[in-house]
Amino acid sequence: MTAAPLTEQDVRSVLNTIIDPCSRVAGAPAGLIDMGLIRRLSLVPSAGRTDVHVVIGVTEYACLIGPAFATEAYKKLAVLPGIGEVLVELDGEFDWDPDDMSPEYRRRLARRHQRGNAYFLSLRELTRRTADAP
């Protein structure tokens, strides 16, 4: 019995298990898909297998995590049933924008920031309270 052909959703699901450490620090962990860091993804059927080409971006020019993302993506994709050749590259464009994040993740991040900000006073409020103190 042969395995079902590998789908783009299968690959996206695997890539989304790779968590961006900056999102973890922000208190709302997100995978590469939700962060919008998968710049290009192509699947090509080849002799009963599926070749995968992934281009991964980073959120800013100085980000050093890109090579670790690429290594982790390769390791996770290379063991998928029905996988053929896996090519993982880093995007040299550095054109990521917060709008690249998935709508669901943007909503989750906004909720996290709202909850987080509920515990802290704004600088203006803190300054006012300090000035009013005896």
C-alpha cells in the first residue's frame, strides 16, 4: 500500500511546528507559516515522490536565526513519507512586514498585548502618579 501523495498543507503544517523564538519572547509563540516567514513554497511530483523547495525569510536583516530555521525545516521535511528532494533556502530580500503574519496570529498577538498591557501602566500614567505622590 502506498502512502497518500504529499500535499502543500502537509508541508505547511510541518513548517508551522518550527517556532520563531521572537514570537515566544512576545508571549505568543508562532510557527514559520503563521509568522509569514515562508516566502516561497513549491511542490513538484517526481517519480512517485514529491520534491519540495522552500524559501525562508527572517523578520529583520540582523536576525541570526535564519540558518537554524533552514536546518530545522530540512530535518523535518526530509523524513516525511513520500518526500523526494528537499531544497531549503534563505531569502536574501529582507522584505518581511508584520502584515505577512497570518490574520489569526495577528489577532492572537493583539489579544496577548492587550492582556499584557493590562498589567502595566503607560508611561504617561506612571509619570502622573509619580508627580501626584507626596
